[in-house]
Amino acid sequence: MKSFLVGALSSFLFASGALSADLYSAPPIEPVPSQIVEKRWKFVVAPYLIAPTIQGHTEIGRLPATELDVSPSNIFKNLKFGGMGHFEVLFDDRFGAVFDIAYMDLGDDRTFPAVGGSVNAGFKQLISELFFGYRFYRSERAWAEAYAGARVWYNQINVSASVPGNSFSTTLDEAWADPVIGLRGQVFLNDKWSLYGTGNIGGFDFGFASDFTWGVQGGVGYHFNDRVALQLHYKATAVNFDNDKSGIRNFQYDTITHGPLVGLAFSF
């Protein structure tokens, strides 16, 4: 009997403990108020298209100096391939980097100089820019940035000339890098429209650089939302370069490339 009571009591205590464990629940966790975390990194990807006019003069090999006034229609008629894009990264709304690239392959074209004969020329050009900037002014509706970096040029010219007293064929590959300093900024007129502008100078005949280069770009932006914007700008880039060589290796390039630009900017 005693054994039975002990066993029954033990079973009751075990069951009571198990029931207590089943009924126990941890105290409710207080919800943590949501916090808005501002993004420290911001990125912009902006493919664009420019309808360029090239004006100035050039001297290639032993050919006489040639005045340039190439219209967008002539460029697009001879264009074999082209690509343009603009990329930005911004940290903490202060420190940024900009990379811009523009490439065109104009293929071969024949011209007939005033001195007689003919010249076949093919032209490839790559202009890339890498700038590092600091936004020294910021407000809800505007910002301004100082930047410095380099503009790198690459030109390849294939020339086959047959003119009175001078016939030759050559391929020139010329590349140089220009140190550049500049300012840029943006003002938001309202939630949809903004104004943008940038200007820079460089070259300064520093090392293997051009004698001088400058660039300006400005226009309006239409913002569909916080992530997508349409850019309607005008852009001009100028350079005065001389490779200080003679004979068929001579290359001088003093031009302004300018024209309207349209692009789409994607921010994330």
C-alpha cells in the first residue's frame, strides 16, 4: 500500500510539473521602434547619346594642316560603332567619384583635298574621365562639388594619302592623359525639374599631356521618380595636343567637340 501511495504521489508530481512547464510562456518581447537608416553609398548609372560636331584643325603625317568642321550627319553616316556612359558613386553624401567614357569608330572615308589627289582616313577615338570629388555645399535642394582627376584620350588614325609630291600610308596611335580640375553642381527647382552644370580645365602641358583642355556641360533634368531621370544637356570638350614628332609620325589635334546630349540616369 505504501509503495502504491509513493508511486501515485510521484506520478502526480511529475504530471503537475509537466503541466506547469506546458503552461509557462516567456514574457512578450517589446517591439523595437523602426528606425530609418540613411544609405551611406549611392550610385548612378547613366547611358547617354551625344550628336557631336567637331571643329578645329588637325595635322597628320606630312599632310598640310586641315580645317575640321564635321557635322553630326557626317559622323553618324560613317559611324561603325559607338558607346557612351556616365557612372557615379557617392559616400556619405560628401565623397564621390565619377567615371565617364565615350567611344566612336568612324571607319574609313575618302576626301579630296584642295591640292589635288585623295586621302583615305579612318578614325577611332576614346575619351575617358575619372574624377574624385568633395561636396563642400549641401542643402535639401542643391549641392556643389569640387573635383580633380584625369581625362584620358586615345586616338587611332589610319591614313592613306596620294597627293601631288607626297604619297604615304601610316597608322598613328596616340594616347595621353590630362590632369583636370573642376566644379559641378545641381539645383532642384521642384520635385520634377533640376538644373545641372559642370566646368573644368586641365592639360597644362604637364608631362605627356596636352597643351590645354577644357570641358563644360549643362542642362536640365526631368525626374520621373527618385530613381529615374531624363537628362537634356549640352556638352563641349576641347583639346590642343601636339606629339612633337615630325614626318609621318606627326600628329597635332586642336579641336572642340560639342553637341546636344540626351541620357537616362538610374539611381540606387
